[in-house]
Amino acid sequence: MAGGAGVCPAGRGRGAYHRAQAPREAEAGEGATADPDPGEAAWVAAIEAIIAELPGYGYPRVTKQRQRTGWEVKHQRIYRVMGDAALLQRGKRERRVRTTQSDPELPVYPNLLADRGWRRLTRPDEAWGADLTYVRLGEEFCYLAVLMDLDTRRVVGWQVAADLGAAGP
């Protein structure tokens, strides 16, 4: 292997090789103009103009917009400049509802059905099971409580409510 690890065939490091190639690629003229490397203030002003025109754009979209206007720029630089200027968008966080409120102080009830052999159910209404779940409705949630007969798997009763209150019908 010529040169060793990290050395280009010309005997220089990879970085020097690629920096030497960059002016040749710019001269080849692939339609984009070479970035004149304006100061940080000019970068921030240009990025702020894009964000004002297109609100909600984060650094990947701002990078693409700058590239569409003919600037050779990488997303790392846009990310750095936007971070320094406090222009980075926070990602949208999924709002989660905490439905399980486990408290080690509360009693744990035994599974009486397991002790009696739930597989030996012979007729309806010997054992019922209940489940509580929430259903997302656009921006809101509703809670669904269901009571089932474990032998026939028939729904014996159900109720929908906006909260987990213990009020019945």
C-alpha cells in the first residue's frame, strides 16, 4: 500500500489533498458558485431571512434552501451557525399521557382466578374480566373501560369517559 494509513498517493495527508482538489471542482463549474465565506453575521442574516420567509424550517431545510440559491454549503455549517445564533428548532415531541400511576405503597391484589383454575370455566357469568385503555381522538384522549365475560368473551358492559374518575352511570 502506497504511503500508509491516512496519506494520499501524493504523499500529503487526505485533508490537504481534498483542499487542493476543491478549487479545481469549483472551476469545473457545476452550476453552483463557490461560497465567498461571508462573516458569521452575514450567515446569520441570510439564515434569518430564510426562516422569516419559511417559518418552521430547521437546519436541513435551510441547508437545502441555501444550496438551491447557488451556495455550496454543508449541513454541519448551517447547524453550527444556527446553534450559535439560537435559531435551531426544537423537535416536535410526542405528547404522551401517563395512564399507569403505580405506587408501591398501594396494595397488590392477588389473582384469585388463577388459583381457582380459570381454564375450567363451564358456563357464562362465572368470571368476568375488566380492561381500561385510552383512545386518541385527534388532540384529546378518552378512556374506555370494558367488562367481559371470560367464558363467552362477550362484553358485559362498557363506559367511555373524558377522565379516569370513578363516577359510574
